[in-house]
Amino acid sequence: MVMAILAITALGAGLGILLGLAGKFFAVEEENPLVKEIEAMMPGSQCGQCGFPGCAPAAKAVVDGEVGLNFCPPGGRALVEDLARILDIDPGSVGEVAKPLVANINESLCVGCTKCLKACPTDAVVGANGQIHAVLFDACTGCKKCFDVCPEDCISMDEEAETLRSWHWPKPAAA
Amino acid sequence: MSNATAYCSPFAHAGSSVSSIMLQVCFALVPCTAFGLYLFGWPAIFLFLVTCLAAVVTELLCLFLLKQPWYRVLDGSALLTGWLIAITLPPWAPWWIGVVGGFFAIAIGKQLYGGIGQNIFNPAMLARTALLITFPLQMTSWVAPAPMGTAMAPGFQEALGITFLSASVPDGLTGATALGHLKTSLTLEIPATEILAENFVLWKSFLGLSAGSMGETSELLILLGAAFLFWRGIIQWHIPVAMLASLTLISFIFNYSNETSYADFLFHLTSGGVLLGAFFIATDPITSPISNLAKLIFGAGCGLLIYIIRTWGGFPEAVAFSVLFMNSFAPLIDRYCRPRVYGRLPGGKPLPQLSPVDLGREVGRRR
Amino acid sequence: MFHGLLKLPQVRGGVHPHGHKDRSAALHILKTELPEKLYLPLRQHAGAEAIPIVKVGDKVLKGQLIAVAPSEVSAPVHASSSGTVIEIGEITAAHPSGLTSSAIIIQTDGEDRWIDLHKLENPYEEEPLVLANRVAEAGIVGMGGAIFPAAVKLKQGTKHEIKTVLVNGSECEPYLTCDDRLMREKAEEIIEGARLIRHILRAYRVVIAIEDNKPEAIAAMQAAAEAYGVIEVEVVPSRYPMGSAKQLIQEITGREVPAGGRSTSVGVLVHNVGTVYAIYEALVYGKPLISRVVTVAGACVARPRNVEALNGTPIEHLFEACGGLESEPAKLVLGGPMMGIPLPSVDVPTIKGATGVLALAKKEIPREESSPCIRCASCVEACPMGLLPLEMAARSRAEDLEGASEYGLSDCILCGSCSYVCPSHIPLVQYFQFAKGELDTKRVAARKMEYTVELSLAKKARIEAEKAAKAAEKAAKKAARKKTVKPTKPAAVTQVAEPESAEQQEETA
């Protein structure tokens, strides 16, 4: 009887101490390192297409589970899969990502004010003062920053057009 | 995009189809089935028709409930399943055995798994096993052959009674199969050699003039059907050969070491459903593995299990159990027996680059 | 060493589709009449689009360079007849999507006048690299349908050790007989072309592989090759896809190309007979690639035969040359039926890679509704690559791209043998095309993301640098104003100049 009580007490005390130590040694710092890691994986153009004021707040929202993994249109499906891997989520369960948009400049309206050029976080708009600007689609993340600053309303945000290079066979109709 | 270009190459096809495969298997079953029907008369014919009909009707019902196109039934797979169940039943079993079997095979053995192509277990064998466990009496009431036209054969009226009204079978006709006899006699400590000398005649067994399931008795006609399937390229040799070889080998070893307790391999090969199982049941593409090596392992496993269950298990017959057992292993075997891919080592790594010496070596065609 | 010990089995799998070759193989190659307009797409090759160097209204001569290659992996385009450039714009592409591609449209003048050609008296005296460049300038691409720039392959060959030049005359696709006819009619030219390629690569031997269903072509090539000991004509069994480079190499050398590698890694360079002929024409006569032999066949064509078509000829014109279409085709195909692509209309032009144009009737393309897979493994037996098509298709269907790749999607050559034999009529190839396309899309997206991250970081750094520069300037000015004594201007200038130059460096980088 006494033996049993002693044994249980000792066990309890031992485990308690262990837990306490574990809490000290393995404590997670104030900022979750995952947020930094996720932020590094994102496009980083601070475009705001997700509704957050930049990539860092969006990364935090993902870690806190406030948004789905498909929150980032410029990141596309590739980002969803990277995130799913480090967060250990089945990428198949994540919904479609919104099609990324790209900016288009209406050449007949552009006056060459360079406002969009300065606003673009990825230098996707080329041109010079007084010259008609153009968008390099390969560099455009569709962040709409140029759209917002254009004084002439000559920028439109469109889905990227399908080309012979981007086209591929669709999945066969269900059997 | 215009609709006309909506699908991609190839714009050619060999012309095969699922229904043609299924119907050719049915065709290959015709000789042994016809012989069985002749041997066991009208009751067998009734049971055969009822079982096939039950399977097809169940299939239609399931397709309707699952909102699938009704014409899927035309692929012939339900007919084949019903057919396979029927020919493994005791020929004079009551009609409801056939109906339950057909229903169980299609509804539970196939459609519950997601329909054709999705089932893990061979539906016909699943049904047979279920019947054997649930209705052991009806499933082990064998009759001696009473070919149509002979004095012993029941007439049409009498046969209706046997199949549909469970009329009792004339006493002189009941009898155990050779396998069943061996099993019960061995427990009485009678030597196997003696039992077989009394009850087993090889040529009779080979031709099919013995008690047994409706279509399993004639080994000769089963081989004929199998030859047709080989010729049409519908089955490959791997599974049957591995299965028969492993059964032969193990029965030979045990018989050689102790003749009094173990039957010889010819007895095992020509008894029960071994040949039917090897050529028509274990080769079912859906429930057997894909690659050649995997097929060999699968077949060998079936043969081994048949011997183990027959010799040390509780049932005299074992084909259904062994095939089901190996069915459950098929995905696992497939996983570890993938064919080697062109340009890769068996493990999947790319072939090593040629060394300059190898590259310089003269190479030629192998003829 | 290990590789040498490993016994590699012979070509596996494959199928035997009906040939349908008799009718078109029986007739001589027909020269078509000059079409009114030629539509020359700027990308008829693998790689970057060519850049036009002519304007609307320019007069061009036959063989004149009208678009140049912007990079190594690309090919220039030449005018295939004389006339006037009337438009540079979008036309319906020879592509299943029905999308457009940019092209130069020439109104022919009927004179068909050649530009001055630069002949080579003795090409064997030239340096290999000079000859390879000549092939590049002629705009020659793989004419068996692969459309990979031929010169790139030749130059690769000069870097690797090539033992064997393999001339592919197997032509395993049903219907197609263009290589068969070319070998019968231009045997000597092809042999000469093969010798030139051997010279460029300094290769040891030349093997011409022909399927055993072309006895006339075999005889013609053997007769032409007789004079040269190093040229062997090998007869290979007729089995689709024998004409695939990987399978042909295995058949001829007993070696397998390592996964992810090229033919050159086993010391072999493969060229189609059409390409070899074009190389001969380019090296000896200086002729650019402006025409090719095209098989016009299919049950809807009145008189199936081979025609020599100028690049850019609308395929409708080719059908007319062969007696027109007798009935409405169920499917228009560019290339062979096994691997060809469906065409959106008869308006698309003939391109460099067009081995054939087929107008197939409904009865020729038995297409049934697909039913569930019964795991019969016919596809496994038919697959020449040793893959498990049924598993790959099941995973592609579930959009499990990783799973499909794990089962060897990247090793699949899209030959169509699996779809051809599938009793369930499952469009296996389309599942693979879909999965490969999705993977490509993802790769492109990932690359774009990486690129844009880099760009935004660069911009941030630049803005920081600019700010710092401005702050420094301000500080310098302040300091200058405070010191009523002589301003230390030179020092301030150097202070400002430093970050600025750093920024410039970044921009150019």
C-alpha cells in the first residue's frame, strides 16, 4: 500500500518536473517562425490582392488560420502546394485559386505620366516621361497599384490571355 | 474552340471492347458449362438460368439506383459473374441459392465497391464463399452425375420440384466429392492411398464424370476453353502456370514424403475447381495484379494456399478462399513489382551515364 | 561498367495498327501548283518565335530570309515563293486549340523566282561548325514532327562524342508514306546528306533504319548506299512506335537512353530522312527549307498521295491537288493518326513539321464512350516505355499530379499505344497531356513568382539606396550651409556619387 502510494507520487512528481522543463526549453518565441518562413515563400510584391495590407500580415493570417491557402492569386497553385507541404495540409482540399490578373495599358489613353511606373513594385511597367507605357506580363503580379494611381483611368486588370504556349489539353470529360 | 477538335490523339483504335472480352470469356465457358448441364440435367439448367438472371437483374437495379446509364449492363460483366457463380454451385441446389449468390456478387461484391473495375475481391468467389458459410448444407449437397436421357436423370417436372420446391433428391444420387471424401476419411485415419484407390479415378475426373460443381468437373473442357482465351490473348500464362506449378510442387513434395496422409498432385490438379480457378477466376483482370512478376507471385500464392487449406484447413475445397485471400494482396504485390521503365534501373533511378570506354565500344543489333 | 553488365531487353510493347499506306505509297510525289497566298507562321519550330525583317508591301523572292531567329534554339523563316508581303498578323494556327499565331502572309506573283543561292563546290572541305551554321541559316528543323532545330542537334554532336548517325526512315505511323516515297525517289541525295552529317559530327558510322513494310525504299537505299562501306541499311520490324528515337536506338544499338538524357548520351544522333534530305539541299545548293513532302490521305481524300508542298500553303490547297474531299471529314489531322494533332479548319497552312494531313472519315476513327477501367493491363503490355498507363491515368484523373509523376509521367512519350488498345476506350493520352500541361503551367507560375520576388526585392533595395542618397545629399547641403567658410564641395560630391553608382549597377544587373 505504502509502496504503491510512494511509486505513484514519485511518478507524478517526476513527470511534472519533466513537463515543466520541457515548457522552458521548448518554448515558442513570441513571433511564430513559421510566419517568416511563409512570407519568404510568397511573391513579396505587397500587392494586397488578398485583402491584407502586405505579404507579412497575410502570412500571419495564414498561420492563424484566418484565410485559406488559396488566398494569393499571384502565388497561384504553386504557392498553395508549397504551403500545404509545410503546413501538412492536403493540397487537394484547398479550393481553386483566383486567376491572377495582369495590368493592361490602353495605349490610346496613356499620356506617359510615369505614375504607374513608380508605383509598380516589380518594375513591370516600362516607358519614360511622355512616352506611352507598356506592361511586361512576365513581371506583372496583378497588384493593381498602377490601376489605383493612373490619372487617366487607362489601366485595366484582365486575366492573362491564353496563348499557344500556355494552352494545354483539358481533362477528358468524365467517363 | 470548336467541338470537333475537343479530343486528342490517337485517332485509331484496335477495336477491342469490354463487352467483347466478357463475352469471349463466356464463350470459352460454354463447353464445360454445356457438359455440366448435360451431366446434371434439368435442375442444373434451371439453377444456371436463375443465377445468371439474378446477377443481370441486380446489375440493372444497381445501375438504376446509382443513376448510371442502363446500357452499362451490356458490357457483359454481370452475366459473366452470374455464370461463374452458377457453375461453381452444387448442380441441384435450390433456386434461392442462385438468386442470393447473384445478388450478393453484384450488389455487395461489385457495386458497393464502386462498380466495375473498383472491386477488390472477385465477386463470384465472394458470393460462393458467402453462400458456403451461410448455407453449408445446401452448398455441400452434391449429386452423382445423372446425364440427361439416362434412367436416373430427373424429368422436367421432377426437376422443377428439385430446384424450385426443394423436393428431396432421390437417395441413390447423393454423394460426396472426391475432395470431401478424402477429408472426412482422413479424419478416420484411413490412408490416403486407400481412399483414393476406392473413390478416385483419374480419367473419369479428367473427363468430368464425377460428382462436383456444375461446370467444374470436366478438366478437359476447361482446358479447351482456356486454350481459346490464350489464343484470343485475353488471358496471359503467368497466373495459371504459377498457380498450377506451385500446387503441383507442394503436393508432390508432401505426397513423396508421406503417401498415406497426403494425396498426389494429379488428384489435386484434377479435383474441385483448381483448373477453373486457375484459368477463369484467378485471371480476372480487375482483382489480379498488373505486372508479369506480380502475376507470378499472385498465382503461386493461390496454388500454395489451395494446398494448405485443402490439407490442413476446415474446408475440403479451397479455390475460392485462396483466390480471395490473394485478391487482398494484389495491390500490395503490384506496389512492389512495377515493371522496369525504359532508361531507368529497376529501382526507378535513371540509368547511369555511359563511361567513355563503354561509349566507344562497338555495339550492334541483337538478332 | 555496371551499365555494360546490365543486359537490356529488346524493345518492349508496341502495337500493330493497320497501315493504310498502299494508296499514297503507290504514286509519285506530286508538285503542287502555286497557291495564291502563302501563310508563313513565325514559329514552325521548337523554341523562340522568329522576328520578321520585312514590312508589309515588301517584294520578296523565293528563298529570301523574311524572319530571323532571335536565339540559338529557334529557326529563321524564308519566303517559299516570290511575291509581295501583304500582311503580318494573326492567322489560325495549326494547333488543336484553334488559337491564332503570328504569320507573314505573301501574295505570290506566279513567277516563283529564286533568290541567288550560295552553292558549295565541296562541302567536305568546310569546317563542321561552318556547315552546322549553314544548316541553322537554312531554317531546318526536325521534319519527322519533332520540329527541334536541326543545327542545335548538330552542334550538340560536335560537343559530345557521336559514334552513330541514325537516319530514321522507319515511318511507323499509319497512313504516312512521305519518307517512304522520299527514300525511293531521292535515295542518293539522302545518302549524301547522311555522309555530310557524319562529316560534321566526325561520327564513326551511319545507320539507315527502315521498317520491313517498305521493301522498295529498302532496295533503293541499299543500292545508293552500296558505294560507301560505312553506311548500313538496317531493316527493323514494323511495329509502332519503332520510329520513336528512343525505341529505334534501342533496336539498333541495344542501348537505352537514360531517363532525362538525350540520344547523344549514348553516342547516337537521330535524324529523320526528310531532315537529312533538307540538310543535303542546304549544304550543297544553299537552299533554305521552304518546302517538304506531305502525305495527303484519309478516306475522305479522292486520290491519296504525297505532294511536295511549299511551306505556308493552306492545307485546303493540298486536298484540292489530290482530287478534293469526297465527303465531310470527321477529323482533320496534322501528322499521323497515332500522335498527330487535330486541326481546327482547312485554312491552316502547311508547316515545316507537317508529315501528313489526313481527312479521316467517321468509320476510320472508332470512338466510343469510355467506360471504367477493368485493369486488364493491355496498356501495360502495349507501353513501349514499360510504364503503367492505367495507374498514371487514374492519378491524372484525380488531379494527383505528384502521384502521376511518381508513376513515370515524365517518361511517357505520348505515343498513344495505350489508348489504341484500351478496351474501355479511355482517352489515356489526353489524361497524360492534361497532367503534363498542368505541371508545365505550375512550373511557369513558380518561375514567375520567383522572378517577381526578385524584382520586388531589387526595387526595394533601389528605393532604399535612393533614399539614403537623398538623405546624404541633404546632410551634405546642410553641412555646406552651416560652414560659412569655404564649402567642402568635392567631398560632398564623392559622398553622393557612391550610392548612385551602386544603384546604377543594380539597375543594369
